[in-house]
Amino acid sequence: MRDFLNLAPLQSFTDHHFRNAFQEFMGDVDQFYAPYLKMNNDGTIKEGPKKDILPKNNPFEPVIPQLMACCPADFFIMADYIADLGYTEVNWNLGCPYPMVAKRDLGSGILNKPEKITHILDEVLPKTKLQVGIKMRMGYEDTNDILKILPELNAYPLTEIIVHARYGKQLYQGECDRHQFTNCIPLTNHRLTYNGDIRSVAEFRTLKTMFPEVNHWMIGREAIGNPFLFEMIQEDSEELPEDWRSVFESFLVQLLENHLSESDNQGNIFLKTKHYWEYFHAGVLKETGDYRRFKKLKNLDDYRTFLSDFV
């Protein structure tokens, strides 16, 4: 049974700048998901995520846009925008764990209100032009909410259900509840995708043994830290590619150029670069001294010089 590997939507990280650099120099991802669209208080859609999914900004493989909504009206506004751009599918975010989101019944904050979830689906699915999938946590306070939600979702023609095996209040702390994910498998008739802490090829092998019924997998933070992880999984190899440093350098240069092509605010871009490098330091560069060198850089000019000597 072939495994399908997907890149998770991470706000501020896996936007089109990252996705395009990734697709130019990396590989072995079956599906890309764009970070969620969200409404402003004035009833309009936030501009950044709108721009992120413009077809001109996604010249490689198609992406599946994501939206975050806690009522049918907001869902329709964003779904109509997505459909008008030519997309055929949307993913509904029921997973974002951050309190400022969850307290408004957005993201994982709605998971303890299954009647609200089904009400939105009852209103939206008969009228939207888009196919709808869901990405969710297992609950907000604990992982038990999902045991009630999954059977109720069987009544709806969803494309997939992606499950991050944590509850909302965990944020990204602690371990995934893989035992609870096992309990989820017989409760749904939808395609189930596992998401959460796929940190290595060895760990992926363990998960395949634990969940033999599953062949769709989503990787987020770990794939930012090690963009070669998809290739390593597909090759079933725990070793980085032989030419990884030269490929990674090309990827870093392209990622920088992608950001510079849309903004001349070098201070903000350098700050964003620092955030990416925190992931790289925990991933592909963990056993190298590159992060120590990077930490000494003061600006983008320093960074360009650093990259020219990376290999």
C-alpha cells in the first residue's frame, strides 16, 4: 500500500514563499496545504492569506487552501473567494490550538461543541461549490471529544479527516496520544490522515506498524526543520542525501529571494529567517555548527555572505 505524504499548513511558515522554494529543490510531497484564511473583524478576509493562495503565487503543484470559520456566513465568504480562484477543494481548520483563536470557537476551540460543527456542515455542504475536508485535533480539553465527533461526521461527504493526535490546550507540548488515534480508526468511514511528531524515518516506520490501515500522513514542523524528510521516508533511508548541503544552500537562497521579491523590508525578512533557522537548528543542522555561525549574523547582507560560503 503506497504511502501519501502531505505538507501541513503552518501559519507564517509554509506560505507560498516556502512551498515554491521547496518544490523547486526538494520533492516527494504528494499534497501541499496552504495556511488558513481568516476573517477580519469588519467582515473581510485577511489580506496575507488571500494573497498566499493566488494562482500566480502557486506555479508548481496545486495546493489545498484552508479556512477557519465558526459560522456558516464566514465559511461561505471564504469558500466563495477560494472557488472563484479556481480551486475545487477546501480544508476546514478545526485544529489551531492557540487560546486567542480557540476562545472564539475557532480552530480546536469548537471541538467540545460537536453540534456547532454539524450545524455548519449542514448549512455549508449543500450550497458550496467546493469539496470539503477537515483537519482537526482530538479535542480541546482532552482527546476524548474526537470519539463523539467522528461517528457524527460519517453522515457527511467529506474528502478526508486529518487528525493531529493532540488536544488543543496542549499546544505543541507533550506527547501525541497515539493510543487514542488507534481508537479513532474504526469510528470513521472517511479517509484518515495521521499528523503529529513524525520526526524521523525510524519513527515513521513505527507509526506504520502501529496503524497499518493508514497510508496518508501529514508532516509540519519536522519538515520545516528537515526539508529532506519526505525524500528520506520515501527512500526508507535514515541518511540525508549525499548532496544535501548544496541542495539545502540552493533552497535557502531561493527562500530568501522569494521573500525579497515581494518586500523590501529587510529587517522583517531577516527576523523571519531567524524563525526558520530555529527549526533548521533542531532538524537538518542539528549535528553541525552552522547555527552558531548564523547566530552571529546582524543583517541580510551578512546572511547572503554566509550562504555563499555554506557549502
